[in-house]
Amino acid sequence: MTAPLLACSGLTVRFGGLTALDGLDIAVDRGTTIGLVGPNGSGKTTFFNVLTGLYRPSAGKAALAEADIFAKSPQAIGRAGVARTFQRCRLMLDQSVFDNIALGALRHQDLGLAAIFRRRRLRAEIDALVERVRSIAARFNPAIAAALFEPAGRFTMIDRRRIEICRALIANPRLLLLDEPSAGMTPEETRRLMDDLLDFRRESPDLALILVEHEMDVIRRVSDRCVVLNFGRKIFEGSFEALIEDRDVQTAYLGSGH
Ligand SMILES: Nc1ncnc2c1ncn2[C@@H]1O[C@H](COP(=O)(O)OP(=O)(O)O)[C@@H](O)[C@H]1O
Ligand SMILES: [Mg+2]
């Protein structure tokens, strides 16, 4: 038995009197996808924020490949292999696709961007980086790879999401956290984005994913296992089939009396 890639126990985040995450226990194995669902305000984004070092936990532990996550800075957590996308688009829309994606490769380095651009082997390094950016973009959409120096704001919503996901993936994460990737997209765009992700997963079988998503069709399609949060607590863990039958989950979504 090998240890899970991610192991959290008793993870708790409080904001004053509000407990946003309440004693969460969760384990994620390499190569698996967890579908994380729950009503608005149930603590899903807070979980991602604490795992990536943006928030400090009030209590509990989290380990990535048996190494304590909370001993690390956000940069070191990134280097250790945790990457994410945000619920709201975080692209710099007036900057090029290349700048947006390359940021994912450079942000975890201790050198600032300025230092990198002063280095002697500037040319070769930039050429290599352009190739990396081009090849990851091509895996999602060749049209993005063919327009690397166009501003990101020229692209449609689905391509902007793809660019954000490329920015997260270019650092070769072991664990990718996706916060509502389908937000603002049509069902058809969502289906295509999930096709892309499933294709990517086939070629990167060790990559683990935690996907926060409201679209139950998406959850059913991509999740190996589902976790439901309500008021910061885990109220369900199991298969999608069991989730849709679960009384506590129905009550959390529909209110009592159903
Ligand atoms: N930085 C913060 N300061 C205070 N309260 C917060 C903060 N971030 C989240 N919360 C609160 O924590 C709860 C969980 O929020 P969040 O994790 O964003 O939920 P979800 O992503 O599931 O919709 C909410 O009540 C929210 O208002
Ligand atoms: Mg959220």
C-alpha cells in the first residue's frame, strides 16, 4: 500500500466566528479525479485556498506525498506539485497567450521575472519556453498554439479556460485543482472542455484532479469519486450513483422536507 498523494485530516478554516471548513478528512490517490460539490458557501473554494497556501488552517493537517503542505510557502507548494485554476477568470486579457501561460512555469521560481530576462542564455531559454507553451496549448487547441502572441482577451470563453488550465499544467503538477471550470460557458463548451481534460488525463495517468463543479453531468462524466460539502462539513463521499440517491445530499440541495 502506498500513501495517497494528498491526505487531509481534520482540516478546519475559521474566519472569525464562521467555520468555512470544518474538520475535513479527504484522501486523493494518484491518477484519480474527485468531484467536489456542495451548495454555494459550503467551503469548496476555501479548501483550495488553504491547500495552495493562500489561507492558513485553523486546525488539521494536509500532506502531499507524505510531506506537510502547511510547512511550505505558496511558492513551495506550487513547486511540490499543486496547481489550480480560479473560479473567476484570472487571465491578463491584454497580455499575450504566451505571457499568461508562461507565468505558470515561472511563478514558482525564486528568481523574479526580471532576473530571468537578464540571464546570459536568454535566447535559448526563451525559445525553449515558447516551445513548451506552444506544445501544451496545442494539446488543448491548435488554434491557440498558432496565435501565442495574440492577447488572451481575443479568445472565446472556452479558449480562455483552456489557457488558464494550460497555465496550471505547464508546471507539471501532481495535483490539479479546478474551481468551477464551466462557469460562464454553454453546456456544449463545457462538454468540449471536459473532452480536452479527459484526453489530457489519458496521457498523464498519474495526475490527480479535484474538480469543483455544479454541473452534475460533468461530475458524472469525469469523477472517480464524489465528495459533498455542506456548511464546511463533508456530508457524503462515494460514487456518483450513490450521491444522487443520498438523502443528506438531497436535503442539502433542496432544503428539508424533500
Ligand atoms: N476570506 C474570507 N473571509 C471571510 N469569510 C470567507 C472568506 N472566504 C470565504 N469565506 C466564507 O466561507 C464560506 C465558504 O466560502 P467558499 O469556500 O467560497 O464557498 P464555496 O466555494 O463552496 O461557494 C462562506 O460563508 C464565505 O462567505
Ligand atoms: Mg467557490
